[in-house]
Amino acid sequence: MALVAAIFLALFVLPSPWGIVAVGGAAVLEVGETAFWIWLSKRRRPQVGVEALIGATAQVVTACRPLGNVRVAGELWRARCEAGADPGDVVRIRALEGLTLVVEPA
């Protein structure tokens, strides 16, 4: 946006040497702003897919002895808990094997 404004100023308002300075300064500002937003967007870890499930917590819906169901972010998943967990317990997701979550008591 700053670059477009600087180009209009350079063409219609500013005298010859200052128009070039305004366009150059606006170009540097645009490049810096773009680099900042790209850097900021890459700092977070993915919020979708299997990567987001590992380490998350889930609530046991049906007893996991060793197989049962858990609720993660409103979704029901099949789960395996070697230590066992009762309905209402909170478990942590360790891994994913196929479509079955491997969980442990939190």
C-alpha cells in the first residue's frame, strides 16, 4: 500500500529528486513488512493434521483396557492405553498407529 501511494506522489505531487526517494523508501518498507509477516507466520507449529495430535490431551469416553474411545477436540478416536483408563480420565496422546491413538494417563 505504501508503495502505491509513493508512486502516485512521485508522479503527481513531488518534484523530481524527491519522487525517486519516496518510491525507494516505500519499496524498502514493503519488502521489510513482507519479510516480517512471513517470519511471524512460520514461528508456529502446525495446527492441523497428525502433527497437532501428538502431545495433546484427550478425555476417555469408553474404558481403554487396552482398546477404547477418546474424545480429542470434539472428535471421537479409537485409542489404545496399555496402562488402562476409565471413562472421564484425561490421557495424553503419545503416537498414532494407523487410525488408532496410543495414549497414556496424563
